[in-house]
Amino acid sequence: MTTLREDAELVLGDDDAVRRAARELGEGRAVVHGFANFYALTARTDREAVARVNRLKGRPDGRPGSVTTVPDGIPGLFDWTRLPAELPRRQVRSLMEELYELGPFGFRGPAADRIPGHLSAELDGVRTVRVIAPGRHCPSNAFLAAAQERTGTGFLFVTSANRSGEPPHWRGEGAVRDFGHEPGVRVLAHADDGAARLRHPYHAPVATSVVSFHRAAGYGRAGLPALTLERAGSLSAEHIRSVAANHGFALVPAAGAIGAPPQARTYVPSAASAPPAER
């Protein structure tokens, strides 16, 4: 297992470190932090902050962003009055609860009015928001809560911690190596990356799977209304399909979600096999 490295600047689980990272995010820094079993890059939601992070990753400035929040804040990011009649709100909510109990996950649905335009996307005639959250058992929820208190927004901009075209980092030292030298970026690392992955045994250390419910995708073989697997990610399609069926839904993959799941980042042996630094 990987334990904390000396070059990891701050540590999730340390209250002072979490408060400091939250304060710096509120002042305009982006924070690379443990996010369940991989690393995410979180920032304020204003257009300038989102554009800075997109440029840092090598993305176009105008690319729509995803948002994150603490578990209890997730329902308030969606406009539940715009759900298709085939997708009952209570069942969608119960599905979300079970998947976030398992670990990190993403949902796209009708956007609440308070979601700004640069963090939403018009799809199928519906203004949507994509919410990516680390699940109920990740220590990063304390950081997200503190950062939201600083910004007063109730949600934050989030993306995976990687350069465009590369897999996300799942080791703290890799995140530090890629982003720790960047001006305006703070790293808030898991104290033990191995333990973080063990907390999520069903999830690969890659970007989250995403299910959309802004429209119904027809009906499955058993006559259940279908949700769309928008992105294949850390939780397998088979596992999601099984959970969805328990809540009365089928699952239909989008064209881009068909095929092999994404591959986890590999690290050069010298970095991956180096012993933990003495503290």
C-alpha cells in the first residue's frame, strides 16, 4: 500500500489541512484532491476559474464543466419537475442513493435554475447538469463541505486530475508530480492511496461512470423504462445494470459508452515501487 509522501503538501483527514485547502480554493486556487479511489481537480464555479482549469488540463475554454457537492446537496442540483413521466422521481432518487453508497458516480439530469450556463449543456432540448460525486464514504466530503462554505455556492466545479487525453491519477505522488508545481494549484492527498482504493472494491481507479436521466431511453427487455449509460467508467455496466433493475430501470448504453472500459493509469516502475517516505 502507498502511504503519504513528503511531497504531498496537505492530507485529507487532517482538519487543519482541509480548512487550509478550502480557504485557498475560496481565494481562487484549484485543488487536486483524493476523490474516492482516484484524484479530482476542484475549483470555484465562476467562469474564469473553470477556464483556468480547462487550460491547465489542455482543454478548450468553453468546454462545459461538471459539478460536485456533498451527498445531501446532490438532489438540489437537479430540476426534478422536468423528469420524463416514465422516470419516477422517487425511484431515480433511490437509485442515486444506492450508487453513491457504493462509491464515486456521475449523473446527468435536468439542471436546477441556479446552475450557470457554463456548467450546463443543452441535450435533447433539456438544459442538463452533470454531477460527479465521490460517494458517501470518501473523506473528501469534509473538504467539499468546507470549500462550499467558503464559496457560498452549494456546489463546485470538478474534473478528473489529469492532462487532456490521459487517464486520471490514482496515486498522490503522481498528482503532485503533474500539478504540484503549477501556480495556483494545491494538492490535498489521501493519507494512504491503497486504503482509499480498498474502500471501493467494485470501482476501478478511473473516471466515474455516468448515467443520464434527463430523458427516457425507451424500454428494456423486461418492459422497464431505460436510463442511459452516458459514460463507461469506474463501475462496470453490468454492476450498474443490476442496481438499476432493483429500482425499476433498464440501462441502455450510449454509442460512446459501448466497448472496453477505460484503462487505469500506469506508473513507471521507479515511481510505483518506491518505498514510502519516512515521516
